[in-house]
Amino acid sequence: MVPEKSGLEDVVAHGTMVAGVIASNGKIRGVAPNVAITPYKVFDGFECDSTWVIDAIIEAANDKMDVVNISLGSYKSLIKEEETAVYESYLRAIDYARSNGCILVASAGTENNGYDISDPEKLAEQRGEIGDKQVHIPGGLEDVITVSAANRDEKLPFYSNYGYNIDFAAPSGDYGPAWEIEGYIDLSYLLLTTYPTNLEQTELSIYFGFDKGYEFNAGGTSLAAPKVTATVALIIAKYKEKYGVKPTEQTVIQLLKEGATNIDNKLQFGNGIINAKNSLNKLIEQTNVTEQANTYEPINIFVPYNTIEVDDPFVYVDEIAVVDPSVNLNKIEETNKSDVYILVVREGKDGRNIANTLKKEFPDTNFLYKKEINVITFKYKDVDTLNDIKNYINENLKTTIKRMGKSSRLLLKQ
């Protein structure tokens, strides 16, 4: 992606370490040693331009990548016009990638002392830019799985950014508990990573007799994110093996949540510290809900929403349909009533925002956003009200729903 540069040689070690966390398969093992990796070079030495990263995201989408790891980031102003343009370009690239089936995972950011990246005004102030409003991108954006770091004691390392827009944490290194007080480095808290063989070995790795290509590292969110990326890859592979189809993004995220170690600190760790084994076990133990569809009346039509190809956000079926092969039908309450309709939405603020918008416009209709399965249910009092709701969605929310991709459709009884 770097203009006038075609080589992929790693001259700073960062990419080799990240790739090794995912898929190393030598003297140390990555989280998913059998997955295939496609590298997109976006650094010229230590220099990186946002446009190169944006181009890489688009290229990865065109190449039909299942998951994109972004172990880098920058801070952009929401006030300064030029930086806002970069921010908007990232959003469009991310939306394009997700519409092509890519799941994006990004690091929360690594600093001398981590920032709270959930409040743009506060973030700008922490960075000495009082009066500005700033965001960390792409990690920190709503449609990206944002990853902070956790050390071996399940605590936030000094360098890791944090905030309420963190989705998960993942294990990464630091210098150990005695570092700040005594200046003593505990090697057991460091990471062992892959390292480019074209670069000189450190004295530390030579001292411990490491082969060239392996080094100690103090960690960073850049080495936490690929652990989540690798776990996503494992879930996708196992899901395909079990169900014969690729899982939706929300299914993957739900399995990540179910497997994560809950630390009860959403500001630092979001939904918890990622645990690949637990998430895979949750998937392996999962009841085959495709078979359940034939036993739960009156739902008698199976419609995996990732196969729906229509321009209109409304999909008419004979009965309210199952919306995802991983959704337990028993979780969808009251679907046996003819006046209940389901708007399938993407997890995140879009779903909540649509529900709140509809509540304000139609205060006599009970719109309920069910976060655990990412749907909005509502019961209408008469046909005229239903038609009004449909017309309002078509006129005012259709763009939003289409932007959310194939996973967002209103399933109606014809």
C-alpha cells in the first residue's frame, strides 16, 4: 500500500511479531497456527499514512478476507476539517469491509501512560489539545472490535489505552509489578515473540540462547489485538465445520463474549479478557439450532439473513423467520403472535438508536431492543399503524438500515 514500494521485508519487526501472535508454527505457537495470513504493508520504515491503511482495509475486503487485524492507530480531530475527512474515510472503508463480510479487529492504542479514549473532549485534553475533540482510530470506532491489553495478573498495563468503547482485552506483556517502584524487570511478564531474521538479535535473546527469529517483548495493545483476531479466525473455521456456513459478525462476537473471562471492569476490559479455548468450547457445546427450527411452531421458515439479497429492507415471509443459525429460537419471545414483528439489527448503537427513534415517533407502540440477539421487536395495534411504521422506516431509516448491510432486515408476516 506504500507508494512506489513493492517489497514486504519487515525492517521494524512490528508486523512479524503481530503475525507470529496469530499464526506462528515453529518453536513457539500462535493462537491459530494453521490459518492463512495475507500481509498488507502500510509502513514505510516507521512512517505510516492513514490513506495507506484505508486502502489496505478496502483491498482486504476485495480479497474476501474473513478478519482484518489492525495493530496500529492514530488520533484525529472531530473539529479540524482535514482530520475529520480522514475520520470519515475510515468509516466508509470499515463499512465497505463489513458489507463484504470482513470482521475488523484493532488495537486500542499504546502510550507511555494509557489514555481514556471513550470521551473525545477528555481525550484531547489528555493529549494537551484543550478545546479540541479527538478520537483514536480505527480502534475505538463502533464497528471495529477494539482491544486493550491485560497483563498476566489480569490487570491493565501502564501503557494500554482504555475506555467504554473497549470491546475486549487480550493478554499482553509488561515489565512486572516491581518495575514502577524498583525499576526491576520481571522476565516472566514479558512476551516471547517471533522476530525478523533480517534484523540483529538483541543481547537478551543471545544471552538466553534463543535462535535468531525469537525475542522478548514488553507487549503493547498491538500484540493484544491479534490474539482476538486469531480467536475470531478459529471461531469462523469451527463454525463452518459445524454448520456448513460462515457465521455472522454478531454470532462471532457473541461467542467471544461467552468465552471471555469477566473482570467486571468495562472501562478497562470491555466484555472481558479473551479466551479462545472457552469460546470454541461454547461453540462446540452449542445445540444445532438449525434442527430446532423444525420443532418450534409456528416459526416454520428458516431464513439465514446473510443470504438475503434485496434492495428493500423489508423481507416478506409466510411466518416470522429465524434470523441466524446461531440464535436460540427460545430467546425470541412471543414470536408465535401474529402481531409481533422483528427488525434485525447490527449490534451496537445503531440498534439502540433505531429503537429510540421509533419510540419517539410512535409513542403508543412498544419497541423493544433485545441486545442479546440484536433485534427490535414491536407489536402494532392496527394495520394502519403497521403501515405508518413501515413507511416511516422506508422514508427516514432506509439509508441507515442499508448501511448496516445484509444483516439488517425487517422480517414481516405477509
